[in-house]
Amino acid sequence: MKPHNLIELKNTVPALVEEFARQLVDQRRLEKTLEAECAVLGGNFQSCDSGFAAISDLDAFTDFCGWIDYWVKEFSRRSRATAIQLSLNHSRQPTCPRFHIDNIPLRLIATLYGPGTQWLHAGDVVRGDDSAINQNVDARKIQQMSSNSVGFFYGARSMSVHGGVVHRSPLTTEDRVVVKMDKIS
């Protein structure tokens, strides 16, 4: 896996998890980002604090938790993490409107509802003299993950100069429900 390339696994969000996300949107249940720390020992998901208790009454919550369990294990395997920061966010505006690279080794991003994350191929990234990413990008060069996909985004700490996947939130006011996972340790 090259640190400049997005790894997108399409059609990895089951219909019941999509339904769960739709309920979050329809009922406006996420007033703020929900976060949880998850422990993984020996490749097995051990525990996740109760950061999601506020939404446990929704239909398909158990399916959502099963899906999270699978991806926490997979993310742990790929990143060699023993602790993961997990977040669930509902927004109606871009949370990261500028093209950027995250300052982490690896991040999982999955859009459960709404338009997927936008990203650029490494060859389409233009940097200024100060190494800053040029934000004036030809719209034809902007890639977009599918909703219902899981993406693995290498970050700036991926062991290469200017390593990492350049990405941003789509510039839209449509509802989006997004899951993110980051390695804590």
C-alpha cells in the first residue's frame, strides 16, 4: 500500500447500518460529535467506552455496533493499533472544506449517509513554494468516495515526504453521517 493512495472498499456499509444513519439524520439525534475510545488486544475488540449510549435506542443500533466491531478490528490490524479513537458525526456543512493531509499515520473514514469524502490523486496535487497544498483544483481532478464505502487514508506520519492522501469534506450543505477511526496507540 502506497501512502499517497486512498484504499477504498466499496459497498461495505450494510443496509441496516445505512438505515441507522438515516434515523440519526431524520431525528436529528447527533447534536455534537460522539466519540469513544476502543481497546483492541491481540487483534480482538475488547471494549469501547459508552460514548454511544445516547443513541442506543435507535432501530439497528445493534447492527451498527456489529459493523463498528468489524471495522475496529480491521483498522487495528492494518494500523497495528491497540487503542482507537472512534467518532460519529452528523453535519450539514463541510467539516474540513480545505484539501489537507491529516497529521496521523492512518485514518478510516466511512460515510454512512450523504456524499462521500473528496480526494486527489498524488499527481494532481499542486504545492506552493511553502509546500502548502494549492486549493484551486480543476474540478475534473477531484475524486469522490462512494457513500457506503470505507476508506483508509494515510496521513502525514506515513513515513514519506509529503506522504498521505490529500482530501476534504465535499462542499455541500447535504446531511452527512461519517465514522472516523484514528490510532491512539
